[in-house]
Amino acid sequence: MKHFSWFIVGISLLAILTILFFDFTFRKVDITFNGILYINNDELIDYQEEQEIRFVGKYRDSMFFGKYFRGLIYQNGFALPNQVKKVDENGESMTITNESINIVFDKCNKGEVKIRYYHEYNDRPEIHYVGDLYINDDFTSIVFDIKSLYTGTGYSWYSSGDTVICAPVDSKDEAKQLFNEVISTYENCIENTDK
């Protein structure tokens, strides 16, 4: 009878370790979304622009550890900069390289996008809060609520209110519909989590 109990304990432990291993494992992603950037205010009510958003990196959807993305985000072919300065061995010259962006999503599929950016005149990076990224459960649609938008020409930024990228969509009407669905789902999730 003792051997049988140890056998059950061993099998249970192996099953738990297997579940944890697969639950914690990242999968490689290279996802491209075609969508629409629009500004949702009265002055620019008709403004819309086609956008291509690409995620290249690793993604984890874990029942125990949550959702997490680590990698590069490209907007219309330009990687959002997340810079690191490296000094050579002599300590004389520095190079700036682009590093992966880390996004931790909450239980309701919202993650903050933050990056480090160096100006020529400063040895310390500025932390830019780019905006909030909302994903659906299987990472097949996104809403990117932008606070600072990288223009791709040098490293200039502009801030704008109510700028949103929704994908995959083909028109501003579809983008607004996806935005409303995602935000409604997020708000319902927050309400249910708070109860």
C-alpha cells in the first residue's frame, strides 16, 4: 500500500510540473495587423490613416503567470525605440541599441507600453509612456490607445489626445466598432474583478 501512495504522489507531482512547464513556456510570435489610426475629436473627425502594426518576439498566455509580451513593436515598418547605451571596453565611445519592449497584461488584457529614449544631450534615458495596448484573449485583434506617437522620422514624438490604432480593420467605422467592443469588454472585466 505504501508503494501505491508514493506512486500516486509521484504521478501527481509530475503532472503538476508538466502543467507549470507548459503554462510558463513562451511561444514565438511574428504577427502583423493591418488597421486604422484615427483621432477621435471634433476638430479631426474625418481623419484616418492606414497603419501596419507588427509584433515580433515572445508571447505567454499563462493561467498562473498572466499574459506577457517581450519583443519589438513596429509601426509602419519603424520599430518603437527602446534604447540602451553601451560603452566600449575603453570607455571612449558609446553606441545606442534598440532593446525588446516588455508588456505585462492585466487580467482584463490591458498592458502599458513604456520605452526608454536617449536624447543627444543627455546621458540618462527618458521613460516615455507610449500608451495602453488592449488585446483580445487570443491576440488576434488589438486596440492601441496612444499617448505619444513615434513619427518614424528621427526620434521626434508628438502627443495627441484621443489617438487610437485599431486592427485588424479596413475603415474608421470598423475601427470605432472594434474600439467600443474592446473597451466595453475591458470595463465589464474590471467591474466583475472588483466584485
